Amino acid sequence: MNFSEILRLALSSLAANKLRSGLTMLGIAVGVFSVIGVMTVITGLRQNIESGLNVLGANSFQFMKFPAINFSDPRERFRNRRDITYAEAARFKELMSGTAEVSLMLRRGGNRVSYLDRRTNPNVRLIGADENFLPAQNFELSAGRNIQTDDVEFGRAVVLLGSDVVAKLFANEEPLGKTVRIDGQSYSVVGVLAPKGTSFGGNQDTNTIIPITQYLEVYGRSFRSLSINVQAPNQETLAATQDFAIGVMRQVRTLDPESPNDFEIFSNDSLIETFNKVASVVAIGAFVISAIALLASGVGVMNIMLVSVTERTKEIGIRKSIGARKRSILTQFLLEAVVLSLVGGLAGVIFGVIGGNIGATMLSASMVFPWGWAVAGLLVCSAIGIGFGYYPAWKAASLDPIEALRYE
């Protein structure tokens, strides 16, 4: 018998037991789906990692009350810390003068900006910042000017509008010099931010920026912890600047030498490192779940093939009596096991990629096809088919034709 005829016999045998074959394939598909789906999401996120987590300017790091990313420690641990007040931040900025560029920031979401009878959706992020905010956060101006030092000093009611806000309010007008209202307060538009796009579901083009002193005047100073961004002169001095800045922050916060830091510090590199750690843990979890599911599916393949051998004992005896060779019988049953595994694995890959890309889209990440993981999944399924199908195939090939013909 040639290979094509053996393959045809194997497929016809599987088609004769559709329900049994389908359930076996389903078990394998679930195992492959779990790991392919997770790895598709992670691959999509990793493709966006430079733009998505590159939230700070070059050679920058940031001080905050809370960690930027936290999946382990209880939030209450950080909530009990003292806020970073404006007085502390201003003192820190003064002491860092000449060493690094320092910018201060507060933010709140869910705001609405209005102009005459037009208004935006309540999805505008209002940011209180100083004159160093734009370069520190990788923003650029498309028109007008930046917030200036005297705007911050005197708490002037001026505003920089994001490109989406401008498109909504000033479709056919020049926004500069116009007066908009935010939460009942009037602001004069002095600048327009260049489009920046989205980052992990957050639209950067709805940002609206006012002087931080004006922000504190309107919304109060209680329960307001500032974020402080520090930009070193260059990459070579980044580590030294960070060490010096930690010392200055501890001085400003009046911490004893033996006391731990009561603030968090992070940079682009630390954000990426944290993401990779979380992604690795998630990937390991998905791999363990998938391994357990695939092991159970492999046992299922073996059991199904043993049942098939038992049911077809007489058929095997007839084939052997008319000249079928042991190798042909072995190959046919191995092919049945491999086809079961591969079809199930292929279904798992397809639905894993679809499900993973749906998840990636919800996180505003790229849609991808993880070729490496897909190929690895199919190879593992082939190994399962061969490994768990070999014993039933060997048992079928080793049957004595006389005894097999007598089997009822």
C-alpha cells in the first residue's frame, strides 16, 4: 500500500466516528487555544511596547506617590503615604536647578470643554503642568506657544488644547485667542498640541493642559499628590542624576537616613521591565494550563486509539491475511492519531489567534499572528499524536492475524 492509500484509510476511519473524533480534537484545541490566545495578546502588546510604555521623554524618570504599575502589593500600603505637595515639588525643582530639567504635573479625567454652544464629550483629561511638561512627556505644539514660567507663577487662566478637542470645538475656526470653559472656569487658548494618538486605550489627543497653580486654585490642594518628572542632560549622566534626585527628594521629604523611601521612582526602562515580568508570569501560567490540557488530551488520544484497535481487530486480521504489512498497519494508526492531534491543534491555533487579537484590540495593541508559537503548537500536537498514538498503533500492527480473525 502506498502512503496516499494509507492516509485515505486513516481519514475514512476517523470520519466513521465523527463524535468521538470531534471530542478528542476539542480537548487538544482547548489546550492549544489557551497558550496561543495569551501569546497573541502578549506579542501584540510587545509590538506596541516602545510607543505604549515610552510615556516619558528621553533620559527621564518620574517620582510619584503610587507605583506606575502594581499587580502585587495592596494599594492601601501606598495610600497611607504622604502626598507629594506642591511646596515639596517646587522645592525639589529649585534644588535640582542646573542639574536636570524638572516638570510638575497633576491630572484628572472625565472633563468636558465647551466653546459657545459646542462642547466635547466628557472624556477630556485635564492636566495641571508647568513650562517643562511638553518635552518631559514627548508632546509637541502644532500652533501657538507653550505654558510659560510666569503663567505658572501668577496662575494665569491659559490652556493648551489637544488636537481632538480642537477638531470638536473649532472645526472651521482658529482656536488661538479664543476663550473656552472647563468646569465653569474660563481659559484663554494659547496653544494647540500636535496629534499623538492613543496609548493602551488612552487617547493622548484629548489632553488639555493648564498651569499647575491654576489647577490647584480651582480644584484645591487637599488630596493632591503631584507627579515629578526629571530629565537628565544625557544618557551618560542618567544614573548619576537619578541617584542625586533620590537624595534631594529624601531631603525635601525630611526622611531620616534609616527610613525607606516614601515615594516611587520609575523610568521607561523600569516600565518595560515590569511589563516583561508580568508578561512572563502570564505566559508561564498559560503554558502550565496548556500543558495539563494537552497531557489530558494525549491520554484521550491513546484511549480513543486503543478503543479503535479493539473495535477493528477483525478488520486488521482480514487485512493482514490478504497481505497487509505490519508497517502499513502501524503507519495507518499513527496517521489517525497525528491527524486527530493536528486538526485539533490547528483549530486551537485559529481560535487562539482570533481570540488573542480581539483581546489585543481591546487593549489598543497591534493585531498579530504569532508564527513561532503557532508552529510550535502544531509541532507539539504532532508529537502528542506520535507519542500517545504509537502504543495503540504498535498493538494493532502486532496482532496475530489468526487470533484477530477469530475475534468477535
